[in-house]
Amino acid sequence: MDRDELRAKRAKAGRARWAGTTVEQRREAATKASRAAQARAALARRLLAEYEAANGNSAA
């Protein structure tokens, strides 16, 4: 299976996942995913800050 076939298969699966859902349900799912991503980013920043503080340097 080449890259284009795989991409098409994934796109079809993505569309099928949302079949029969309302706009509100899709919006809620997007909001939940966005909040989860923000929480992961905040955790990464906090862990990096703790690492830098413990090692007395900057990882950047």
C-alpha cells in the first residue's frame, strides 16, 4: 500500500468516525482535545522548569 492509498484510507476512517454526529458533538470533541493538548503543553513546561532548576542550567 503506497502513501496515497494509506492517506485515503485514513481520511475515510476519519470521516466515518464522525458520521451521524451533530455539529455540537464535534465541537465538544474538538474543545476537549484542545484542552488536553494545552494541559500536556503546560505539563511539559513545568517538567522542563523543574529539570532546569534541579540541574542548575537551561535546556533551551
